[in-house]
Amino acid sequence: MRIVCVGRIGSGPEAALFARYAARLRPPPAVVEVPAARGSEAEIRRREAASLAQAVPGGTWVAALDQGGRALGSEALAGLLQDLVRPACFVIGGAEGLDAAVLARADAVLSFGPQTWPHLLVRLMLAEQLFRAQSIAAGHPYHRAGRP
């Protein structure tokens, strides 16, 4: 599994929490950070799209994380990932979002809801949800399905 994202996570609390969940994943995901671009909004999205496209390996199933995507529950995400026959690659954009070319290339466009999330938190939430999905698939009690 690969996570391709715009920007560097640095060494703050988001990085520590991301590392905690990423280390629990089996196998741990490869993380590729591409630089944030500069320019107009459209130019930023175009430049970042080119960098993201280069970082996504051919033959992978690609999920773009976008505010306008489909919000899945944890169990639905686990089922989706279990059914994959190709390696997964998750793409997280920068402050201006993802270019239409990235969304068009994606096999799925997923969302963590209609709120706007900082891309560093999206990276963290993705790692936790991937760990939760693996736990659900393994029948591990981490996920509490019966709780409201």
C-alpha cells in the first residue's frame, strides 16, 4: 500500500500520530511526499497533479481523498479493501485540493465528510481508518461495531 500526498508532515504531533497508526499496518504503507506547488490556484493544482501522477505506480488501484468524494463507514471501507486485487494507492492533495485529472484517474474518490480537513489530519485519519479496516478484516476487537 502506498500513500501519496502533497506537502511534508514534519515532526509535529500529526507526524507522531500518523507514525503510530502507520506502524500498526501490515505491511506498513510506503509514504511518498510531493512538494506543494506555488502559483495561482489552477496552476498549483496542475503542478501538484503532475507530481502526484509521477508518484502513483502503474497498475495500482487509486483512491483520491477529496471533500466531494463518497463517505464510507469503516466496515464498508474494510470490505472495499478486502475485495481489491491490485495494490492500493491513496492520494491526498494540498491546500488547493486535487486537480480534475487526479480525480479522473482515481478508481474511487473517497471523503472523510463534508468538513474541510487540513491535509496533515487527513493523512492521520487515513492511517487510522486503514488500521481499523485491517482490524475489521482480521476480526480484531479494535473496531466496536455495536457502539453508536
